[in-house]
Amino acid sequence: MRRSRFAAHVGSLLLALGLALTGAASAQASQPAATGGYVALGDSYSSGVGAGSYIASSGSCDRSTNAYPYLWNAAHAPSSFAFTACSGARTDDVLANQLGPLNSATALVSLTIGGNDAGFSDVMTTCVLQSDSSCVSRINTAKAYVDTTLPGKLDNLYSTIRGKAPSAHVVVLGYPRFYKLGQTCLGLSDTKRSAINGAADYLDAAIAKAAADHGFTFGDVRTTFTGHEICSGSSWLHSVNWLDIGESYHPTAAGQSGGYLPVLTNAA
């Protein structure tokens, strides 16, 4: 979302063994993607903001070698890999700037998108700096956008992706809940934490429906992040980082490898 800002051979062998142990269905699901091209689209949750090890040539897009698309490419060695996800991207930005690599040979597409459209940055700023009631009110405004405007944005984007990559398996990944509730934890109130988690669920539900409407696969990362939320004692998400504010509420490198990568691997 918005930022005001290897293991190739061994990894492939380990993954192949893991797939064999987890069942033929999963292995078969992954094979088609590895025989064609892979294009990774989306916002900062896909580019890898917060995971470090940024690729210099990606500039302000902050694409990371620790991000799940880069890790999936290293493990599976598809015939081609295009990593165009960019920090701060909204649906219109993906449409305008990220779809160039898509073509009839594209076998797998992944993306996270929708959080910036719904005002993620402003929601979190409001909830960190203002009252419980202001936080809840701003979240309700974001939910209204998710109800009225986001579905059309997603429909347009998903239709365009399908038109440009007619044979691709498209995996739309969601967003994690930020907080483990019921814990003694410094920072936001329980009211704010609960409302923010509810907003993540609300957004994921809308994204999942739009993906299903287009025959795309929804990858739910809330399951893999369970037990690794902020306040869990083993968080895979940055809390507020006053030294690098853009990393706040983004997955760490462990969140990318442990939270996002397994979901894409199982869905692909």
C-alpha cells in the first residue's frame, strides 16, 4: 500500500518435495504456472514494502527481493518473470503502468490491490492520531467506498487482465488482519484494533467476490498470518515505524515468506 514511501536450486528441490508430500492436487496446480510466464502486479503488499532488500532499479516502487513474487520466481523458475508491482498503486495505476508484460503466453498472474483505493493510508493515519470515534467514522467511509465504487474498479481491472492474458491463472491475494485482539499491548485502543480488523475482513470479502466473479482464485492470507499479527509477540507486520513511516502496517520479510508465499504457492 502507500509508502510516503534464493535459494534457487535448493529451494526448488525442497518445494518439489513439499508438494509431493502435501498431495498430487497441489503439485498439479503449480505445474502449469511454472511452464509459462509469471507476472506479479499490485501494490506495496506485492512489491514488498517493509521487507527490505529493495531493488535499486525499482525506485520509489520499492520492489524487494524478499517479496513473495520474487521468492516464488526463485523457487519455480517460470519461463519468464515480470515484477511490476509498485508501492502506492491503486487499480488505475495497475491499469496504466503495470500490464505491459501480460500476453497470451502468461501462465500466472498474482496481485494485491484495493487497499489504496479504499484509503488505507488515511484510515491508519486517522486511527493512530485521532479518537476512537474518528477512527471508526473514517473506517465507515472506507467501507462505503468498498460497497459503492471499488467493485467497479476491480471489475474493470480484472476484465482487462483477462483480455491481455487469456490463458493465465490469476491469483488475487487479500490483506491480513493487523491485530491480535484480547492482548495487553501498547498503542491503539481495543476499539480501534477491532474496527481495523473488521475493515480488513470487509475489504477481503469484496475482493474475494470480485475475483470469483471473474473466475480468479482468491488467496486468503488471514489464515497464515493468524498468530503473527501485531500484539501477538511474533508479529509479521510492522507497527507504526516513526523512523520509516512508509513501512508501517506492512509485512516484514517473514510476513512475505511465511504469510504470502505459501498462499500463492498453494493457489498457483
